[in-house]
Amino acid sequence: IRPLSAFPEMQTTIKRLLAQLSEVIKTGVVETAISQ
């Protein structure tokens, strides 16, 4: 198995997806807190 560093574009995509995911989670938590 080659390390992820062998696929720089995949690494970038994963980082971007994780960033988007954390943004969605943060937004959801904030909206949940506000609506309660």
C-alpha cells in the first residue's frame, strides 16, 4: 500500500472534504443551540 503522499491531489481532496464536513457540523451545532 502506497502512502497518501503518493497521491497529492487525493490528499488535497480529502482535506477539503474534511474542512467542509467540519463547517457543516459547526453550523449544525450552532443552529441546534439557537433553535433550543
